Amino acid sequence: TLRVLAHTEKESSNFHQRFFLCKPIMNSCLRMFNFKPSLSPQASEGVTFIGPDTHAIQAMGDKIESKLLAKNAKVNTIPGFDGVVKDADEAVRIAREIGYPVMIKASAGGGGKGMRIAWDDEETREGFRFSSQEAASSFGDDRLLIEKFIDNPRHIEIQVLADKHDNALWLNERECSIQRRNQKVVEEAPSTFLDPDTRRAMGEQAVALAKAVKYSSAGTVEFLVDSKKNFYFLEMNTRLQVEHPITECITGLDLVQEMIRVAKGYPLRHKQADIPINGWAVECRVYAEDPYKSFGLPSIGRLSQYQEPLHVSNVRVDSGIQEGSDISIYYDPMISKLITYGSDRAEALQRMEEALDNYVIRGVTHNIALLREVIIHPRFVQGNISTKFLPDVYPDGFKGHKLTDLEKRELLAIATSLYVSCLVSQQVEVDGMKLNVTNEWNLASPLSSVTIDGTHRTIQCLSRDAAGNISIQFLGTVYKLRILTKLAAELSKYMPEKAVEDTTSILRSPMPGAVVAVSVKPGDLVKAVHCKAGETVGEGDLLVELE
């Protein structure tokens, strides 16, 4: 049970200062609550829940019921079947009636789980099976719905805030289109796409839905927006969103403090005309994931070194971990939320680039490289994005930063200077070009500030050994280099190379996790199965050998 002592107006300032330090923990606690209508913590324990009442949580937590409520509230909804899909045959019939492509979704779902896109009958049957299994596993509820899939949309959400006195506000939008597997990766506020009229229309519909369910607290109404700025209700999250800090940055409101005030029974202190858009904010979700595998498969391990970039101005980090923390398979692999703020979008993005370069995470694989590449990509900088941004920009998967010729020379010059640990400015010649490298190397520090011909770079030396092997994080991406003397380079050609493993007849686990099922049927040519259902496996573990 989470008990929070209500505070008076007189105490609010001091209380907020103390409470702010607990914000990440409180956010996690709020997300864990899922009261059922039969429970009444306020009546039975005399404790007020900081959040909406059970009716709103139940109504908006069910995608089928929430869509019907949205229709009745005159909110734009996606065409589709509003009931529960009974089986795969009915799923195919409904999909044909709606017209392909369709989206199969878990009614109780969230966070991109239990969702599949189907383009034909076969994919619908397969999607029904996998979505129902994932929904049952993740939410204990295997009910599914089917609706028209809107191809290449933007994902834009509206933050709402309502009290217990029938007052409700919309606090502008958040652009959440950069996603992988229907899960957000980079968010920003405001959106580059919305004009004032569309923003107002979306905000008014979001407030209408909140009032329809007598919502009180902070919540988020999510929409899909097409290229012509038509918008459709997606879902309402009856909690504080992961990306709420960027709304706080541009409005000046502390949403957690507002939630506490609403729970206490105070009316909202602001009117709709009071809600500003000041500056620009960007949030990157820093995950313990390998971005080179499907844009991010989970990584596990212990944070052997961890240093947040809080020395960079206008940076906020919300995290629930510290150096020494374990990242396991049992929880979401998010390490932190990295937020930057600027007077305009360019400044906010520049701050984010600097913050990512100065973020030290050792012991687990992370997605810093992907995040940095997204925010500097020309399409993102221009605001030309959609939910298909990652597969469109990286059709063959993410490969890390592609060095220009100049950047390659800079990296080689840095590595060479680091190899000799030069403490003064020196000239390094690369491919016939001389570069001036200035740095006083402090190998005890995880961060190094280097200047190459007047260009400043922040790099991280991850490892180095006497054989000349150096691993450097440069422009977000980790590069492995080997620096050799002329004699060592001559002799290296005589050294035998380690043979690459032949993986044509084996199957290894791409990520840590639990084996759900082992599907082997008569006729399959299998030499050996090295796992069984329910078993926990690590990344790279041998699963199956084929004949």
C-alpha cells in the first residue's frame, strides 16, 4: 500500500521540494496501481488514491469500452469492429469486412504489447494467435479487437488535467512518432506538425472524453494523425505517462504536484487560456537494449559504471537505478528518461546530442547510438517523421553512425593519441593529412574532451590493452580499433585468425528471456534441442541443432 500524507496549501511549496526527489519512484508506483471496481481503498482504508477513480481506470483501460465511450463523446475514432473477436475464423471475416490492412489489438493492452498488423487472411490468423497469447501473458486478458490500420501515421497525444469539480484542461501535445515495435523511443513537445486549429480541436476532443468518464487527475489521450491532419482516437492512459516531463518543460506545470492537489480535492488553479507553449523539450528513452537487433532487443547485466549527464545545462534525468543496479529479464529494460529543454527545437536537440555524448553507461548494452542517430538525422531535424521512421530510414536495420571521411580521420587521430596517452597538443598524420589533437588524457575518467583542429568532441574510452586494441564511443557509436607499431603491423599477418562460427545448422537465442514453447513436429530434421518450455536462456545460448 502506498500512503501519501495530504498537504495543505500552506505546506505545498516545502512539500513539493521534498516530493520532487521521489518523483521517479512515485511515477513507477502510479503505473503499478490497477484497482478493480469492487475495491474501494478510500472507503476501506481512509486513503486517497492519487489518480483517477476506478470507473475511469476500468472504462479507459479496456480498448473496446473506451472506443465506444469515445464515439458517444463525439471523438474521432478509427473504423473497425467494436466487439470482442471470438476466434481466428471470425477475425478473418471481420478483417475482410473492414478491408486490409488491419490492426489486431489486445483490449486490455498497452505499451505496444498484443498488437499485430495483418495484410491478408494468413497474417490475420497468425496475428490473432500471437496477439491473444501475448495479451494473456502480459495482461491476463486475451480479448482482442480489430480496426483499420492507418498506414504511415503520426502518433500524437494530448495531456489532460481534470479535477473533481468538473474542470478539465488540455496541456498541449506530445509528438511520439519515433517508435519500435509500437513502443515510443523519442518524444518531443510541441509537435512540428500541428497548427493551432488542429491542436485546439484535438485538445477539445481529449477534454470531452475526460469529462465523459468523469476523469479527475492527469491523463493522456492518444491519437493517430494522418498526412492531412485528420486525427483518430487511439486510447486513453489513466496515469502519468513516461513522457510527461516534456509537457512540464513547455508549460511550467508540475504534473505530479497537480495530481496531489486534485487528489486532495482542490480545484485546478489554471484556466485553458493560461496554458502556454514556452520553448521546446525532447525526451529520449534510454534502454538496456541492443539497437543493432530489431532496433532494440533487451540486454541484461549489472551497471558497473553509471554517470548521468547532469552537468550539461537544461538536462533532466528521471531514473530508478544507480551504479551497481542489476538489469534483469523480469522488468522493462528502461534505464532512464533523458530530457533536454531549449528556447527552440534546435537548441533542445543540440542539448540532447551533448547529453547523450556525456552519458556514461557500462556493464549493459544500451541504445545511446540509436538515439543520437535519430535526433541528428535530416528527416527528423526537418520534422518529416511518422511511426514508420525507423524501418524507413534503416530498411536493413540499424548499423550505427556512418563516419564521413573527416570523422574517420578524427577517430583515428583520437585513437592514436590515446594509444600513446599524449598529455600535450600533438600533430597526428592520417592518410597524408595532419590533424592537431589537443587533450590532457585522464584515463581514470570515463569521459574525455578532445579538440581536433578546433572541433570539440566528447569521447569515451571503453577499453584498451597492451596489444593496441582500443574501444571508443565516438559520436554515440562504439568503434573497435587496433593501433600497431610498424613492426607489429608487419608481424600481425603471420598471426592465425579465429575462425568464424558456422551458424547455418544451429539456432541461438537473440536475447535473454524465457522459452515459451518448443514446436517440434514429426518430419522435422532436428539433431538436438537444448532448451525446454519455461526455461530461462541468455543471449547467445544454443537452443537447437539441425541435421
